[in-house]
Amino acid sequence: MPFTNPASPPADSVSELLKQAAATVYCRPALRALGSELPGDDLILASALSQAADGRDAKAFSHLYVAALYAGRRVAAEVLELGAVLLPEAMLLLQTALRLDGDVAKSLAVAVRSGRMGNERNAIALVAGWLDYERREVSAPPEFLALTRGLCREVVRMDQSFIRFILEPVATLSGDPVVANILNSETHADAASRRILEHTRKTATEPEWDRSIPSRPVAEVTLGSRATLKRALPKAGRNDPCPCGSGKKFKQCCDGKLSTDDQYAVEGVTLSEATAHPELILTARQISKMRPYELCALNPKLLIPELAVKVATRLALFNEFSRAIEMLQVIGREAVSEDALDDIAYGFFDAREIGALRWILDWAPGAVEVSFEMKVLLADPQERLQLLREKACEAFEAERSGDDPSSAQLLFSELGCAAILTDPALGIVVARGVLPVCGAINQDMLMEDIEDARDLLGLDDHEPGYEMIDATMQASLDQARHAIDIEKVRTETSSRVGKRDAEIQRLKAQIDAMQETLKEREDANESVTTLPRNQSTVRAAALAPPDSAETRDLRDHLRRLKDNLKIEHEERNRALRDLRAARDQLRRTTRERPANQETEKSVDHHPEAKDAATTGVEWERQALRIPEYSAAFRESLRHHPRQASAAALALAGRLAGGDPSTWQTVRALKLRPGTLRARVAGDYRLLFEIGPGETLRFIDFILRRDLDRWLAGSGR
């Protein structure tokens, strides 16, 4: 009898078991039957589960997993590290996790960190992990607590109320006041929270755990013999012949009848081709709903470039880095837009995947906007400190010049975020230092990084940065009130100057008229005194000199008017000095640039003026424009996190104000001529158009990963 290594079960047996599992229908009777036919060797079963998970064979893994539980077989918790995402229902994870052998919570933590599961499945996995620690009466390690805090913060920031409800029992199970504070819950649960926790425990341990599995086979949607396939419509002008071949104009036929998301990406396929290769009939909408293992199974050579780019972006989002890179290599650089490259690169960055990030920057040089944080992540440890020093010097110089306060604030914010990326503990100290000078918009985003770093270090929730923000906000309010007071003084003083000018003009007119009258009388007196003595008495009487008393009164009145005029001049000069002082104080308070400096700045050539070629706008000569907000933009502001919406509104104001440093970052959308986009808070895009006259129309405010879908749907 040949020797058999017990660690290596027969490959044929494992392969045969996988085929049998994949061919089984997913319903209770069929899975129970599969469980009764499982080989008695636990090693064969374990190897089959492991191979199915490694190969992302969701059907074989799920069927074997459930069949083994039906048969009462031992299943190691380690299979969940790759298999948790393969289960057909997220709730099945909670119903079965505590029935496995080994450290269930540790395996679930690995699955959550993989990034391949959505937040709902991550939340259920963490709840099951805490129940596992409670069952074993073991304290959770700091890493598991940090993972829980991080997910809770993300769910709250994204306003995912349903997932927050799923996480509600975690506040009591963990006993962590930080988690309770994030979820706005209590570590000592009230009656309602206790009922939720008891229901969760019952779901995880009750004997009838298989209620989410259908009791009878579910008919699969297949292409029947009479099925027809939609065809994608090539681009056509409204007055062009319709590409469907009807002979009508496009606007009179198929224009607007089909959404691009509902169209297949090929001109037409046969039923046999569609059945053998599902890639041929995929739509953008289907891709957006596919899970990571389904995306990995797609053949990039059968996908058209537009859909292949969407698949690559989704793969990067799910941390399937090697598969995303393989997809990009098949597509080719020319078929991938700069926006898609940005999304994929930031997916690599968010996952801190340095190798993949370096690859895409080398593969598409100059196409990706490399942020300062990216530069720090890619640099060697010694170079990172040097980059931080240079950024600090740049921020200090920008603050000292006072030309553009928002530019200095952004530099300080980037410094704090990059410092946290370099070293969380040291970065928290640096970030606290820049909080007062990074601006209100950047403070909220920087505080999110500080919170994440505190969770990673296992610190409590008593962050002094919030007190700094409150103090800075109060100082800003006081400064604004002071500026308003000074503006009021300036207005009143300006009114005083205007009134004095009017009074001076009135007095001058009176003096000029009185001087003219006095001159006439003096001339008349002089002519009388020079008349010959032989002139008639009548002539002398007619030219008699004016009354001396009346002339004297006129001169006295003229003297008083001149004295009043002198007083008014002195008062006007005093008001002018007060006005200049108020203007200087207002300029210092609001850090307002002088008008002549603005004029000189506008005609200077920026050293990076060549970037305007990529935006299609001359950013250095932008005029003031009146902002207009679309209904979609207003709706997006209500649905996105408050910090991001505030940043979008602030950016819209700077764009409408013609701020050159802001317009320098604007890019044009190649697939939608006339539409511009600007980055907001890293993950968001502000879409706008230059309207007629002096207007700037803001179209929408979306996440960067939704840009392709937005373009495919021609906007909202």
C-alpha cells in the first residue's frame, strides 16, 4: 500500500467534490443531500473549502459550507478569511459563524480588513466577532476594537442609518465608550437596545439557522429560445439617421428612449455567445452591482474598453489590486480616461497599496494628479520628514505673505494629514498644531484623520482638537464682529466726509456770491468819489456811495463765512484721517489685499500657466461671476456629509470670485464639452459650467467614483 501524506488529500477527490458542490442547487433539500454525501475525511472537505475560497468560486464554497454545517461536520473558522464575501447572504454569516471551530473573531477581522466586503457585511462580521468574544469570555484585542471604531465612524460619516442600526449591539458588547459615543448610544443599553441585542444573540445561536436559505429551487433567469438581445446605439446627432436602421432621424426615433446603462455594449450577439460569455451582454448598471469575486471572473478581452475601465475601477475599490492591474494592461493606456485613472490611483492610495500606486504612476506618467499625501506615502522614511519640512516652510511663507489665506490654510491641512500618514502618534501632535490655522473647512477633514489615528492607537475619545476648533471658531466670530464694527465706523465716517464736503461747497458758493456783491459796492463807491465837481446833483445822488453800516455788516458776514469754511475744512480733514484709519484696520482684520496689488497680480504670468491647457479655461484672467445652483446640486448637498458639502460651497465661492489658485486646479471633461470639474476634499468632484453673461452654473456635486456613471447618464 503506497504511503499517503495526510496533509495532502488526493487531488482527484477534492476536484470531484468541488464539481459536485458546484452542480448542486442552492436550496435546503439539495444541500442536505450534499451534506449526507460528503467524504468522511475532514481533510478532503477542508481542502475543498480552501480551494473554493482561494479560487473565488462562490457557488462551490457556499454549497460545501452549508452542506458541511447540515451534516454536523467540523469547519475551521479560517475559511471565513476569504470565504465570508462568497456567501450568498450577509445574514448567513451571522447565523453560522459561531458554529465554526477556532478563533472566529480573528478570521472575521481578516475578512473585514481585506476590503472586499461592503459596509453591511463588515458590520455583520464585526457583530459576530464580538459575540464570539462574549461566548468564549475573552477580551477583544486592541486591533479588533480599532477596526470596530473605524467602521462605526465611516458608517456615521456616510449617514448609513441601516448599517448603524446593525452595529447598535456593538456598543453594549464592546463596552467601549468611544464606540457608544460614535453611535450615539449607551454602553449600558436601555430596554430597546437590550431587545435588539437579545434578538442578535438568538439569530447567531438558534437551531433553525437556515431560514435565509430557500426551501425550494429558485428558477434562474436564462435566455430562452425566443429571447432577444438589446443592441447598443452608436453615437449620433439629433438630425442624423437613427442607427437602429428605421430610416427616421435619431431625434424622432431612439433618442432618449434607452438609457446608456440599459444598453448592451456590443452591436448584437447570438444566444449561444451570450450564454457562453456573459461579458458580451454586461451593462454599466450590472457592473455597479457585481460583487468582487464576480468581477474577478470576467474576461477583460471580451469586454469593450468603456466597461472594462468600470470593472477595473470597481476591482480597485474592492482591493483586488492585481486583478485591476491585469485588467488595465489588457485595456491599454489609450482607452482609460484621466478621471478613471484618478479614481483607481486613489483606490490604491486609500488602501495604502504602495506597489500598485507606483505601478499606475509609471504606467500612465503625468495622467494622475499626485497629491502631497501620495508623495509622502511613496517616499522613503528619511525622505518623508524632508517633505514634511518643505511643506511646513511653504505653508509658513504663504501665511507670512498674506496674499491668499485659503492657500496657506490648505497647505497647513495637507501638512497635518501627511504627518498622520507618516506616523500616527507624531502626526496627531502636528495636526493639532495646524488646526487653528488650517481654516474651518479643512478642520473637519483633518479631525477625521485625527480620529482615525486615535482609533488605530487605541486612545480614548477625549480629543483636545475639538476645543481648538471651538476656540478658533469663536475667534473667527469675534474677528467677524470686529470687522463689522469697523465697517460700520468706516461707513459712518465716510458719510461724515460727504456731509462736510457738501457743507464746504455751500459755504464756498455763499462766500463767492457775497464777495461779488461786496466788490460791486466797493466799485460803485470808488466811481462816486472820482466824479468831477461840476456834475449835476442828480447824477451825484444816483451814484451815491452805499451805506457804510450795510457794507460793514456784509464784510463781517463774509468774515464769519470764511471762519466757518476753515472749521469745516478742519473737520473734513479729521474725518478723512478717521476714514483712512478705519480702512487700514478693516484691511488688517480681514487680511484684504490692496487693490493695486490685486491689479498687479492679475497681469502676472503664473509659473504653472501651462495647466490651463488641460482645463480649457484661462484661469489667470477669470472675472467675478454670479453663482447659480441647479436642483441636482442642492439635492447633493443635502445627501453628502456636512463637511464635504461645506467644502463644496466654499470652493464654489472661490470659483465665482475668480480666485486664480482655485481655477488653476480646474479640469475640463472630455466626454462632456463645456463642463468643468474641480476636486473637493479628495473624494468628491464639483461639476460646473461657465454660463452666459457673468454667471457660473454649478451642475452637481458627486463622489469621484460616480463620475463615469454620471457621464454615461449625461448628467442627472
